[in-house]
Amino acid sequence: MRPAPKPAAVDCRPGFRGVIRASFGPDHVPAGCHTGELPHHDLRFDAADPNSLQDLRTALAHSRVGVRLVLAGPPADVHAAAAAAAECGLMDEEIILVREEVGTRTIYCGHCHTPTPTTQPPGAEVDCRGCGTTLSTTDHFSRRIGGYLGFSAYAEERP
Ligand SMILES: [Zn+2]
């Protein structure tokens, strides 16, 4: 077993240009991504709580355009972190998600925008907690809202 990496202190030097890897969860899932020759900076958090998200924002704020962010961990944590990164101005293509395909995902209703947590796999149907519409879940993850978009499963059958 390798010695544990340095603690998750945010010590990115200003202008860091490389790969930031953030992993969430008690198991500290390694952010499985080959960074090649690029320098990388690892952040490890127990969960995507306000403190860890603030650390992530700080690291991103010190990074320059061109940084890549790899997020690994349970979907709910990864999604919260991706939304925080989007707030910091990262583009979709600058964020790589390494989700564990277990746990709760959040489906956002395309009609009333209410978030509905679900453990159903993509393709399953869930009832929106807000308006009761039966939503088809997709694997279309929106980093802007930090969740998956759901749309009415039967919209095309209506007159
Ligand atoms: Zn709804």
C-alpha cells in the first residue's frame, strides 16, 4: 500500500495549470485518470459540504484557464462539486466526472424544476416530487444545475 498522499491543503500555487483531482467519500476513491505529463493536484474530501466546496472553489480560483478538473465519488457529491466548478467558470469540457454508479442521483424536472432524488438507473421513470409528472430519466447530466434533466415520459402522447 502506498503511503497516503499529502493532506488536502489547498496549496495550488497561483497560475497552476494542470489537473486538479478531487475525490469524495469515506473510501477516498482514487480519481482514476491518467494525467500524463501534466502536473496534478489532489484534493480529498469526506463529502461535498460547504467547507470542501469552498476549498475547491479556492483551488479553482487560483488556477488559470486551461486547468482540468477530475471529480470522483458518489454521484450526489460529484454533482454538487461540478455545479460549484461551473460557478467558477469552468466549461463542461474542462470537467471530467468519475462517478460511482451507485447511490442517489438527482433528477431535475424539466417542467417545474423541482429536484427529485432517485436511485433508479438512467432510462427508468420517476414521479416528480413537485408536479407529479412522470419523468423519463436520462443520462444527460447538466453541470449547470448539478443534476440530470428529466422530461415528461408521455409528452408526445398528448394531443
Ligand atoms: Zn415537476
